[in-house]
Amino acid sequence: TWGLNTLWIGKEIIHKPTVTSTQVVAHQAARDNSPHGTVVIADEQSSGRGRMERVWHSKKGKGVWMSIILRPNIPPYMAPQLTLMTATAIAEVLDQYDGIQPNIKWPNDILIQNKKVAGILTEMQAEQDRIQYVVVGIGLNVNQDNTEIPDAIHYRATSLKMETEKEWPIIELVQKILEGLEKEYESFLKKGFGDVKSKWENYGFRIGEMISLHSGTEKKEAVFLGIAEDGALLIESSKGEAEKIYSAEIDWFVE
Ligand code: BTN
């Protein structure tokens, strides 16, 4: 068993040696009425997916590949806040370990030493103004060597092992992430996003610095002020006011 110390996350766990993507399995399970908090976890994914239709390499036993079904009673526009909350929970877990100082690259890439160690993919099923369910996918690179992440150079990817030169306990990481996520979720529903926002900002990558952003072909350079009460990225506009950005990517370099 997984030895989880949780109330509702992971009460139901679907564990498979190999899947195409835990997202796919989780969507099916959600349509089949799997409860809030169901976790789908795999040792290996043959077609793990990332944001922007990217591939997520998921070698057998080398990382945490899991998807969580949530059925939150919140309006669809708040769903991105769940992703920021998940990123915060993961950063807090990694922060507990000596020698690891995580950052979060907006909206939800977890970095160590300016390289990506984890990503989150949130997919929502909504009808009119009601969320039916959300699948939160978490990919955390744990025990890969640098030859085992094909994008390690181009994509600035890393693993916990690459950063620390030791093997990491995958099951313990799964436990801590799920326990942390349950706590964050409860406080998010009770106290709203404000609490998540300040924790997120503790880890925010390049807050206060000049960043370069792009969305499609549109590019912008501005000072990154922090995140807003609704999770939007805040930059300083040319008029010196705070401007909200909802969808963009922060580039690795400012030209
Ligand atoms: C990203 O950074 O682009 C998000 C990566 C999300 C990867 C995880 S691994 C578990 C789950 N199943 C998938 O196919 N993707 C997510």
C-alpha cells in the first residue's frame, strides 16, 4: 500500500505498471464516476503529455507520474488557481529536503537551479458554468541521469538525482505530495486564493526582475511584479501600472 496519511486524496488509487498517459486513464475514470480525490499513478507512460502539446518523457520507475481527479465546487474561471496551488504544494514538499531550493516558474513549472524538475497539466471538464471534474497531472523527474531525459539540454530539464547525485525514494515523494496537496486544497477552499498567492510568491521565479513573455506571436518585456488575487501574472505596464496576464509563457532569457 501507499501508506497515505490523508482523509480523501488517494482513498482510491488506480496503479498501473504501464499506461499511455495517466491523464487519459483519469479522464475515463472520472467519466465512470470515480470519486473526488482518486489518484491514477503509473510506473511508466508511453505517451505522457505536457502543456502546449509537448511530450513528457516518463521512463519506468524514474519519476512520479500521476493524475488526480478533483470535483471542486468552484466556478470554471478559478480552475487555474488549482494549478498554482498544486505547484505550491510540490515546491513546499521539495523545500523540506536539505540542499533543494525550489522555484516556481509561472504558472506552474517547478525549477531547481533554473532547470525544470516538475510540471503540472490541469485539464477541466465543464458544462455551462459548472465544473464536472478536473484532472491534475503531476510529472516529477526523480531518478533519471542526464542521458535519460532527452530534452535535458534544450529544454532545461533536470531530475532530483541530477541535482543531488543520489537516488530518491519515489513512494515517499508521492506520499508527501498527496498529503501536502490535500492540506493546500482544504485551506484554498476555506480561505480562498490569498493564502496560496503569498506562498506561491515565496517561490516565484524572477519576481521583481525584467522578464520576457510570449503568447503565440506576441512578445512582451516587462518587470514581473507578482501574481494577482486571481492567479494572473502581474507585470508593470509601460504606463507604470500593473497589468494582468492570463495566458503566456515566460521565456528563459531576456534578449
Ligand atoms: C508540463 O510541464 O508541460 C506538464 C507536464 C505534466 C506531466 C504529467 S506526468 C502525469 C500526467 N500524465 C501525463 O500524460 N501528463 C501528466
